[in-house]
Amino acid sequence: MNLIKSVLFVLITLSIYGCQDVANELAGKKPDDARTIKISMIAKSNSNIVFLSAKEGAESAALNLSDKYSMIDVDVDWNTPDVDDPAVQVEYIRDAVKHKYDAVLVSCSDKDSLTSAINQAVDQGLLVMTFDSDAPESKRFAFYGPDDVEMGKTLMNELAVLLEDKGKIAVLGGSKEAPNLQNRVKGVKEALSQYPGIELAGEYYHAENEDSAISKMTEVIELHPDLNGWAMVGGWPMFGEKLLTVIEPGKYKIVAVDALPEQLIYIEKGIVQVLLAQPTFKWGEIGVETIINKIHLKKDIKGIIPLNPLKISIENLGGWSRQLRAWGYKGIPEKYLIM
């Protein structure tokens, strides 16, 4: 009886929708008139692991959406410079126009030079969305990321609690040209004005990779032996285990942005007390989903899609580790997963 019902269902469906379309659907094959939607994903650099996690999120979303909607194939091309270079990002945007991509998903290394390139791409018919680092004056249709000034304030407020409102701190700032990092530093300094007992040694910039960040930290520590704390607007020094041999646990109070698997050991060892986690996997996932919602589903998208960072400390290290695993991250120690 069930077999008869199934055959009748297929026959009725074939008569309504057409033989070939249903046969394709049942076989998992795309119809001949399915549209390929090409997205160029342009992050800041290949040397920054937060963007590699965003790449994984974008590729996962592309696969899931291609499976979900029979009339589209979503194709994400990763076009990202090896190191931060806004000029290279501009060229990748121009290439997206030249090669007739449907959309660009970009994290802006420099808002001024990227704004012009974004506007030209939009004028040529491309959709452009930003993530992580915005170009707010451009013609991009949406931005997914945090309020970076508020993130900087939170960073400083958490550090002030750890320092009990007194001491000397330094700000580790990453690239001086990156608009999101500039705003985080701005937020740190605005919040710092509320703590007269805390002195700022300075704000220090560097290339956004592990070696450059640790080199800058070492330089600052030698310059300021009385330093008590660090406000890190990115987690670059913790992209590997080198910092374990540089910083003595408990010597400094440290609050940093990002909480990727590579950084969790620094919470465990007590070198860093607080990480402000961004769901970097979702930069890519939500970015691609939003573009498809706009192109394929014709949805009206709000200009700002807020990202709210999460406070990670030793108390919730286990829960965050399990969330990272659920997103597909590898290399998370089992001891964190069972905490």
C-alpha cells in the first residue's frame, strides 16, 4: 500500500510540474536553467586565522544553500592577499567586476581606498557586503560585525576590573589602517578616561600575525618594565604557542579580542584572563546567507547586522569549546570539551 501511494505521488507530481524537473529533483540534479551565483570573498589576509575560519563558514553556507535551493548553485571564490594590503583588495574587487561575479563579501583593510572600489563595483551591478571591518560611507548593502567602539570600551572595562582600577597598560592595535581596529582603540581610550588610576603607556601597531605581534609586545615590555596590563584589540599574539615562552602566567592582566581554538590554552594557563569571542565562522556563513537572501529570495536586508561578542574566561571555557566544535573547528583539546 505504501509503495502504491509513493508511485501515485510521483505520477501526480510529474503531471503537475513536468517530468524532467521532477526527475532531476529526485536524482539530486540541478535543472538546466539553475543559476550559478558567484561570490568573491575578500578578507584582509591569509596569515590571519580568524579569516580562515570565516572562509570555512562561507564554504559551508554555499554548500548548504546549493543543497537547499534547487534553482541555484552557490560558488564562493577565496580572493585574499597573503598579508594586509588594501591595494590588492581593490584589485580583487575590480577582478570581480571584470569576471562578472554576482557579489563581493569583503573585510576592509582600509575604508578610504576600498570605498571607491566598492562604489564602482556596485555601479557596475554587483552586490557588495562587508564583514568584520566596514566601509560605512560606501554603497555596500549590508555589514555584519560588531560595534567596534563598544567592543573597545568593553575591553577596557573588563581590564579595569582585573586591575582593580589602577596600574599601567598598553594597547596592542594591529594594523593602524584597519577601520575596525581604529574604532576598537578609540573605544579603549574613551573608556580609559573613566579610570584616572590607570595610565596608558601607549598604543602599538604591527602587522596582523603572530610573529609581528609578539615582537611588538617584547619591544613594549622592555620599554615599560612597570607595565601591568594589556588591552589587545585582536588576538594575534595567541595564534600559536610562542607567547607561552614569552609571558609568565599571571604577570600581566590581559583582555583580548577573539577566542579561536589556538587561543584557548592561554585562558587555561592563566596568561590571558578574558577573551572577547567573535563567531568568526559566522562571518562567512551569515555573509553568504545574507547575499543569497538578497539575490535569490529578494529579501529586504537591513544595513547593519549586529554581532555581539561573548566574554570567555576559565569559567565558561568548556561551553565555548563545545560551540567551536559544533561549528566544525578542529584541534580542540578533549580536556576543554569535558569541562
